[in-house]
Amino acid sequence: MRDRDSVVEVVRSATGLNLVGWAAITDAARAARAARAARAARAARAARAARGARGARGGGSVTRRPGVVALLLSIACAKEAPPPPPPAVPPAPIAWAYDAPPVWDERVTFSEDQQPGAHLSSRVFRYTPRDTSVRPQVLLGIVVYDSAAWARLAAEAGPPQGDSLTSADGQVFVAGFPQSNPFAEGSADSRTFDSLAVDLARVRQGFRVLR
């Protein structure tokens, strides 16, 4: 029995030594891995700190985005570019007067152009017919043009825009007439319209520029 107990004790002792040794080896490996991880973390922190220090001193690299650079260049160019010239202001139309024929009565009215375009101003004289179903018809129009604008219009193909009355200070005064009697032949309005009609010679006689 003593020999058997001795054998069991020896086995127990040998097994216990083996378990203790394996636990020690496992703990040592785990500690080594933890130490390596800690060193790697410290090295990474140190590298980040070093890059931050270089960037603060201006020694680090800067990534330039193309869009940002283009925007900065455009802003710089905009600051350096001279301001655009102010828009050209058309000259004020010269005042003028027209002495209407004595036969023009209350049926002849006139209106001013409130929204001039290619011309500077205009005044249109119209006959108001007795027939209320017909709208007033133009007897005469006097239009003021800038001389350059009138030269362009006069050079265009097609019917003339009117007849020049006179010119003054870079402006041209043009008279326009109806091409025909717009009323039915033989009607009262047709006869009245003919009696009120004027020609270029008559308009030039009564027209004057006011200085």
C-alpha cells in the first residue's frame, strides 16, 4: 500500500507541476501581447503629436482642393477687375412745337409716347370719327430720333419710316403720315379726314424747334 500511495503521490505531483507550468506560460504570453499593444499605442500617439507639431510650425504638407483654389482665384480676379462703365443715358429730347392747321377742331387729339424705344419721344395726332364703331385714326406723327439711330433706320430696306423735318444738336425730327384714307369712300368721316389731312410742306411750315 505504501508503494501504491507513493506512486499516486508522484503522479499527483507531476500533474500539478504540469498545470502550474502551463498556466505560467499562458500568463506570460498574454502579458507580452498587452505590452506590445501598449507600445504600439504610445508610438501611434507620438507620431500624431509629431505631425501636429510640424503642421503648426508650417512645415507640414497642406492638401489643396482644386475647387477651393479656383474660388480664391476668382475672388482675387474680381477684386482686381475694374468696375463696369455705367450704362449710356440717352439724351433728353429737344422741345419743339407745331402750329396746327386752323381746320383742326376738337375731333383732332394728340398723345405723347410715354415709353420711347428706338426713338427719344413722339407725339401722335388722331382724328376721332363720328362713327363710334371705328377707333381714332392717325393724321400725323412727329417722332424725335437720335441722329445715329435715325441713320440706321433710314438705311434699312422697305418703306421709309417717315420724312425728316429738321435736325438740331444730334437729334432728328421726323414726320409720319397715313398711307391712305382709312374710311369708306364717300362717307362723312372719309370727307372730314381728307379735309384735315396735312402734307410734308404744311408740317414744315408749322414746325419749330424750341431753344
